[in-house]
Amino acid sequence: MTSATSKDDLLRTLTTRTFGRTLFLFDEIDSTNTCAMTLAETDAPDGTVVWAEYQIAGKGRLGRSWKASQGDNLTFSLILRNLPVSQLSWVPYHVAEGIAGGIEKVVDLDIRTKWPNDLMIDGKKFCGTLLESTGSRDAPSVVAGIGINVNQSSFPPDIEHSATSLYLETGVQQDRVRIFQSVMENLEALFDEVRAGRGDGIVETWKDRCQTLGKEISVRSDTETVHGRAIGLADDGGLILDTSDGLRTVYAGDVTLSGGVRH
Ligand code: BTN
């Protein structure tokens, strides 16, 4: 476990205008997303962050759990408000890019994305995001739950071959506060652009970073598994697959390389 973080540490060096400035910090919580969703239903401002040193019931995508060792990692949720409705389906891509770019500014690593928004180093996952929304269709609020494996040094047997951390990839203990600040800065700048109607560049940016495009993959969701070559992103944010039955667009699921290999 690395040293516990105080609210003062976090706020003192934050350079953002709003992101992270309203900050709820917990030693232990069930899930930062659950707490942030409740806050999003009140008048918590845009950019509010719920941060926890440890989650007892951290939530992952597709109903899974997210486990991260205490005090070693970044587990927090960010409330996003005032998003243009036309841009909502691109929010997961902006979030992934904001995190990846923020980390690359302070750690010398080449970060790739695995569709939809896992962050990977050399084929291993070190960051996952869980987006949930609340509010009305015309004025939704999005909670972006972000789990970054920073200084965790080992993983349970079921994921030890597919998971990694910034520490394991660099051999150096990383400064969680510095990474958080850089990610907040990057996300705030990206969402400023989105709100100003200048978010369109995300498609090309995301494609450049993505390790899934061009590959023969299987996408498994609750209801079906679709096989095909990932060839691009649809206008509504889905992933287009070239399958034996023609083009299919998928919106959620788990990607494996055809043949069952995780990638
Ligand atoms: C995934 O890859 O399955 C998504 C993982 C998301 C984990 C983060 S940790 C902070 C936030 N709170 C949660 O309960 N989940 C997200």
C-alpha cells in the first residue's frame, strides 16, 4: 500500500477550473460510482469527484466486479454535466482518451485502447471505465467511473496474465496524485472542446490509439457473440464489424481475438 492521500494533497496542486474541485474522499466505500450517481441526482456540480482508497463492492462493466488493492491505485468517479446530447455516444471515447493522454504526460508509456474503452499496455489491461447516466433524456448527467492500476504489484490468478499496473510496466512506484491531476487536466480540456462543439476529432484520435481495429475478433454480450473484422466506428459510436453475414454494428460486449485469445 502506498501512502494514503489527503484532500489537501489533491486540491493543493490541482490546476483545473472545475474538475476535481468538489471532492469527496473516502478511505473505504462500496463503490464510488454508486455514491457519484446519488450525488448526480442532487445539485453536485459538473466535475465533482468521488475518490476512494478502497472499494468493497467496486463495479465493472457487464455486471462484473472491480477489485483493486487498498491505497495502491486510483479508483474514482467523475460527474459530467451539460453535455451536448448529440455527443453522448462519444463520451466513453473522450473519457478513455482523456485518461490515456493524461497518464502519458507524466509516465513514459505507449497506451493503447481496446474497444470499447479499456486501456492497455503491451496487450495487458491496466485501466477500466464504467459509465452510467442519470437525469432526463434532454439533460442527462454522466458518471464516469475510472479504475487505474497504479502501484499494484500482483493480481489474482484468474487475471494475472491479462492485468497489469503502471508500476509493473515501468518498475517504478508512481505518484498517484500527479497522475490524478494530469488526468483531470486532460479530461477538463477535452470536455471543454466537446461543449464548444469541437469534439469531432475524437474518432481519428481514438482510431490511432486503438488496438482492436483491423483485427478478426469476437464480441460477446449478454445476448449473443458476433464474429468479424473490426473495421471502424459508426456515426452513433458503435463498432462496425465485417461479418460473414455482412456489416454489423455492436454497442457493448467483451472483445477476444478470433480463436478465443484475449487481446
Ligand atoms: C471495467 O473495465 O469493467 C470497468 C471498471 C471500472 C472500475 C471503476 S473503479 C471506480 C469506479 N467505481 C466503481 O465501482 N467502478 C468504477
